[in-house]
Amino acid sequence: MLMAMNEFGCDKVKLAPGALKKRFQLNTSYVMSLTSENLLRNFYLEAGLWSYSGQGGTTTASSANMDIPENWHWGWESPTCELRGHITGHWLSAAAKIFAQTNDQLVKAKADFIVAELAKCQVENGGEWLAAFPESYMGRIAKGRWVWAPHYTIHKLLMGLFDMYELLGNRQALDVISNIASWFYKWTGQFSQAEMDDLLDLETGGMLEVWSQLYGVTGHEQHRELIYRYDRRRFFDALVRGEDVLTNKHANTQIPEILGAARAWEVTGDRRWRDVVEAFWKCAVTDRGYGATGAADDGELWIPPGKLSDRLGVGQEHCCNYNMMRLANVLLRWTGDAEYADYWERRFINGVLAHQNGEDGMVSYFLGIGAGSQKKWGTPTKDFWCCHGTLMQANSAYQDEIFMRYEEGIAVCQWIPSILEFEHDKQKVKIQLNQDAQFGLYPLNEWSVSGMEAITRVDIPPIPTSRPERFVYRLTISCDNELEFGLKLRLPWWLHGTPTIKINGVPIEGNFAPSSFFEIKRTWIENTVIDVEFPKALTTEKLPGQPGTVAFLDGPIVLAGLVAEERQLFGNLDEPESILLPDHERQHSWWNPGYYRTKNQPEGIRFIPLYEVMDQRYSVYFPIVDL
């Protein structure tokens, strides 16, 4: 299938040192802290390979270092929860991504062991069925009796196994998937189309994506047939007809179904699947609108078009955020349109980073943007919400969307410090992307050696007197010989003014339109340096459905006012500098983007980036009274 852009693969792109890599490492430490015994426990239980009947004695047994309930996984991974087993799939996907990024053999060994043990459980189950719950759950949903999302849970497991095959080359993982596919082929073969339609009205998750991935590898006709059996026609056909079948529906299950349709188009070439995806994006994003964070869901349900102001409840959900980012990346690959990379960036900075606790790596299931919101953090082993799983995946894969290939060269899609190493025309090429913390700003900042040098050395250019209103990047291209290829640079949606682009110190001119790609075609030589400056500004975005109420953004960063109730602010909503002024600009050896405080208001409020909010009460939207 011909794409406008293609991914390099996460093994070709490495995160450069910095705050985002620290976030990645924080997540990696958490992922590896989860024990194999707990990740496998419920699978062992269903396969008859483990049971628990309490301690071995009443007077002599000690609970020290024993495998006892207080040390198990609980919440949605409890042996009494119908959703048990989903985290193991998320874990495998995260581990595969982490290994591709780090080449850590300990990660690979642990992940390979878990796959081998799952294969053992499958054998004990008869050679095909594999889940952390009994086959009887599938029989219950076939009879119309409620069970909590068995399809969804198996989808997570299968996607984890597929990532193990695709990224780690684990052939056993593919065999396990193929055996499960045989079970589902037989099981679904007993139903009429109407009966399958009823089944698919339950939470099927991304089963369509799994079968599409499998067919893309095997080409087996049975796997292709599974794709069409899991075609949710009631939903997809209505989308293509232009109907709004999203409002007040469960976003968390519909987005994975659309990701399945996207992959189905890529492996079958059937245009209808692509029509479904494009109709969904139009209905979910283009026509519906979204808030400052990019979300159009609240409490996992789609908000009516233009009615965000009526639904400022518990907030956006992390799974919806992550899966919409995945879909945006799909559409970027298909079209090469920068608007999808812009959307991904908005939801990364104000979603993935804002949902993750920067100190312990835990997740906030929902992220509110209404007055007096507060993040509720999960725990390492007592919750295991669905968002807990997508947290592990989202924070193991920052690097996937940074660079893309296109027919004539390389596109820089996300401005995240990183290193790309690849081959072009049989020559090795290295592109290093750095971001300047002294003359520009990071989305996240912390202590660094370069920052220390900036505040101790006096023989280098002085630090600006005020916080720079720009992001500054440097791309260094290294190749052994002269090499010709194109380089596309994404000019982001938040660009405020004319950017500066210099090649080896020489400015270049062109059409620098926000939300577009600027292409440079030339012959590159060893150590070509491209300096890029993107001016930004403090801006406001109006609340859909209530235009007199706004959110404040510093470039791409959504700001949170540290206040526990709705507050009116006075000023010109189109001139945010009439309401806010810079605050806490600099800390030690780095700048603090996104820090502001009110001016000329009855009561003062401090604003910080939404992603830096921890346990404080906060508000994102504020009604403005024009003076």
C-alpha cells in the first residue's frame, strides 16, 4: 500500500538525554517492577497451573517473602475481576517498545519468558484458547448475557503478542496468536451475520486490528475471513452515510474499532475501510471540535458537537487520548498532512505528559479541564485501570512519530530531542535533533550540564534577560559522503510570527505557513547544521459552546490556573497579556515555560503547565469579562 510517509521503526530512533527521556526511563522502571509471577498468575489459574489455598500452616508458617494475596495484582487484575489479563498484553507491548529503544537484554529475557509461559498455558488449555478468564465468558456473551469486555481483554493480549513478534522477532508469540485465531475462526463460524452484529455491539476493542495485523503477516484466508467477520457494519456503515453515531457513545471502544478499520485498509486494499476511517475523523474531530487539550470526550463518552461547555465533568480519558494519537499518526502516514502531526503534538504535551505523574510514573485515569479539577493518581499494583495499560505503552513509544520517511527524503514530524540513524542510497546517515534550553525552551526542563555551564561561564553569549518567547532547535546531519535527499520540517500550529531557519549559519527564505511542512532539497555534506527558531506567544482558545470562556496556552502548552473554583477574569480575551504576566520565569539553570500569574484582578491566581499539576486543584477554562 503506497503511503505518503512511513515510520522508520523505533529501533532507528533514540531519545536524546533530557527531561522526556527521564519520563521514558521512569516508565521503564515501573514496567520492569511488575513481576512475571503476577503478570502470569491469572493465566496460570485458568490453565490449572496455579492455585492458592492460604498459608501452609497455622503456627509455623511465616508470611515473610511468601506469595500471598497482599503481594498480588489487584483492582482490574484481581482474580475476581472479569477484565483480568489485559495488563499482561499492555505490558508485552510496552516491553517490546522499550527493548527496541534500549536494547536492554534483561527486558527481552523477561518478555520472552512471559511469552513462553503463555504458550505453556495455551497447551494446557487444549492448544488454542488462551486468556486469563474461562471460555465460558464467550459463551455467555453469545447468549446475550453481560460479561465485562472479554473481547477487549483478549485484544490487548494479542496486540502485546504481536508487538513481541514484530519488534523482538519472537516467533513463538506469532504461533500463539495463530492458535487463538483458530479458536475464534471456529467460534464465530456458528453465528449468522445478525448474531455477529449483536456480538459486535458489545465492547470488542481492537479485535479487527488484531486480525488485520495477523493477515498482513500470514496472508492466510482464514485470517482474512476473520477481518470481515469482525466488520462492525452497524457502526461503520452509519459513519460512511454521514450520520453522527458518536454523540454520547463509548469513545473508549469505538476508537480501537476505527484503528482496526485503518489496518484493514492497509492489508486488504478494500477502499471501504479507508472511507470508514475518514468519515470517523470528520465526525469525531473536524465537525465535533475539541478542547484546548485536543479532547472531545468526557468520562469516556463523545461530547455533542460544539457542546464542550456543557460537559466539563470528570474529563478526558487516557485511553481515548492515546488511541486518538495513534489514529492521527495513521492519517499522517496516509496523507502527509501536517495537521495530523499537530494534533498528535497537542495531545502528547497536554495528554500523555499531563496524565503521567512526573515523580512516580503513575496515571490519572481522567484529566479534567473544568473548574476545580483534580488528578486522581493510580497506584502501582492496586488499580490496573485500562488507562494504566495505555500509560505503559504511551510512555514507551515517544520516539515513533519524530521522524518519517517520504519518497524524496526525511520528515521531522515532532520536535523531540532524539537521534535518527538510517541508511539512504546505501550510505549511513545520522540526524541529531537537539533543543536549546538557554535561548529557547523545553516543554519540560531540569538540571543539565549545559545549563550549569550557561550560568557559570562568562566567556559565552549571555543568557537572555527575560524568558525567550521561542523554541530553538538544532539539527545536525552527518553522512560519509555527499548525499542528496529532501528534508521536511513541520512548522507547528502554534507558530506565532516568522520562523528562522539557517543552514550552516546562512538564513533561508520560503513560505513559512503554520501547520505545514517546509521542504529543503539539497545535497548534504558531513556535519551540516540546521538551526531552527519557532517564535511562540501566550494565546487564548475559546471554549466550544461558550465563546466568552477561554483556556490560556503558552505556545503548545495548556496552562492550568491553581484555583479550586470557577473564577471570572477581567480583560481582553483576545489580548491575554492584559490578564496574565510572566511568573517564575527561571529556576537555577533552566527556563520555566508556561508559568504566569494574573494582573489587575480582584484575586491573584498562578498558572503552570497542565502537565506539571500534581495534587493541586486547578481550572483550565476561565470566563472573561471585557473591560
